[in-house]
Amino acid sequence: MKALVFKGSRNIVYDSFPDPTLEAASDILIAVKACSICGSDLHIYHGDRIGPHDYSKAMPAFCVGHETIGEVLEVGAAVKQHRVGDRVMVSPGVGCGHCPPCLRGQIAHCHQPRMAGAFGTHLGLNGGQADYFRVPHADLIARTIPDGVSNDQALLLTDALSTAYFGVKGAQLAPGEIAVVIGLGPVGLLAVECCYALGAERVYGIDPVAHRRDLAQALGAISLSPDEAMPIIKQQTQGLGADCVIEAVGLEATISQAFKLVRVGGRVSVLGIAQQGAVLPMAYVQMKNISLFTGVASVVNTWSELIPLLQQGRIKAGNMFSHRYSLADGAQAYAKFDARGDDTLKMMMIP
Ligand SMILES: [Zn+2]
Ligand SMILES: [Zn+2]
């Protein structure tokens, strides 16, 4: 088959790769219909670290990608939920289904390390930016795409939309509240939609890029640049601040801005992947009685709530894919995504 193969820093190429086959009775094999590039894929592309994995080191070539939908081609003997020909979406985290974190629903923290991360690590699981893709523990981590959910929406359910929803739920947003979303990339824009779907009275969106502010405005947010956010939000909340703030950047500056924009006793939810060594203003957080939520989403847990919201049109998740490429042009898609142009949101690739 052909796939996007990691061969070293800034060297992800469209190349031949051995066809995947069923390796366990709980596996399925899918023909990929669409896949997308995640911000975290850029860490691999740059040869950075993700947790314990150092992508600057020499390692065997592997297929990248953890945001994938496809059609079931083969089904292992123990698989109960999937049939050949089904349209499926796949979770990026691979849980065993049996260890204590999995039994608590925290698939992202599965005890079997080769299964705990995303696809596309060098731990023996090849990723889904490929013609074909082996999905382990398929009953647990793959789901038939239901009627009323488009391929674009299903692809967002594999990570970005699930992560946004996880963050808004983590902020304990209640109907009638005022929310702020810092960072209007795909996850931040989807968080704006999730806030309104869950009953927010008003949502402020903050980003330095005018085009992204326009997109948030079109979703009903009051869009502000980072500089104007503080005085305007303070003034429009009688000096109190927002009930909750969802941070979708991960920089020390934006995380500390979240604590400043939230009211006393409010909630801050940090979705942005924090840099190593990032410092929290703990004394400030404590004196304002702020509750802090953070973590990585176990995306399968969000599907039962998000699917009806999509089917009923209460979340549309439209216009998130700013660019569509054939998988054969995947190297260009990575380069374009990495250039972070103002018009770049998410890149879809189709084999
Ligand atoms: Zn992702
Ligand atoms: Zn497990």
C-alpha cells in the first residue's frame, strides 16, 4: 500500500509500506476514506518529543496519523460490533479495555504502554494516514458512523471535536453562563460551538488572527484580540470576569490569561498541550478559588453525547477543513499546515 511514512525530522513522505494484516482476533482492517493532520502530528514532523517519545532519534519508518475514518475490509474472529462494509471512525487512543484506567473509561491512560498513546508512535502501531489501517481492540475504539453524521463530522469526532467537548464539559459550563475560549484554532472554534450547544448565554473568543476571529464571530462568539480581551470582558461582566474559561493554546501566557479572565470561584479548563516546565500562578489561583481542569480526552467517552448533538444540528462543526489534499500530496499538506498561514485550520487527506 501507500502511506505517509515518517523517515526523520521534516521527512514525512508518501511511500510504499507493507500492507497491514489482522494480528489479533480483536482487530479490524479498514480501507481509509479520509484522514487529517493534528497539531500533535507536527511534533512528530518537527522531530520533537511527545511524552517519552523522542522523534529526533533514529527509528524504524512508521505510518503517521491518528485521525482516520474508513470502511471495514476484514474483521477478526472475536469482533462483535463491526461488519465488512461498515463506515467507521477510530479513536486515537488505544485501550486494552481490561486494566483499571480502561475500566474507569480513561482509555487514554491504558496500562499497556504500547497501546496507551496515539497511533503513529514507534511502539508497533502504524497510523491511519495510509491506504489501509489495522485497528486493534476495535469493539472498544472504533464505532460505526451513524446516519446523520457526515464524513467531515466523523473525522472531527476522532479528536478535535471530542477534545473541545471534553474541555467544555471539564469547565462545568452551566446553561446561562458566560464562557471565554482562548485560541481559535480548530479545537477552540469547536469549543465555541460546544459552549452554545450546552447553553452558554455568551461566549467570547480570543485570538490574535483576524480570520480566526471572524470564524468565531460567525459561530456567535464575541471575538476579541488578546490585547482588548481583558478590559472588554471585565467591563461587560460588571468587573467580575467570566464563569468559565477554556484555554486551547497551551502557552504559559495564555494559561495565565485564563486565570485573569475568570471570575472568583470560576472554572478554567486547559486543553492546550502545555510546554515542559510551564509554571502556574498557584497563589493567584488559590486566592481566587479557581477550579482547574485539564487532561487529555478519552475520545470514545464523548461520542454518545456528541452524536445526537450533531444529528440534531445543534453542533454543526462545519468549515473546519480549510484544505483538502489527496494522500499522495500529503507531504505538501504537512508543509502547508506547518507554515501556519492565517487561512489554515485543518488539513484533510483522501487516499
Ligand atoms: Zn489529533
Ligand atoms: Zn487498558
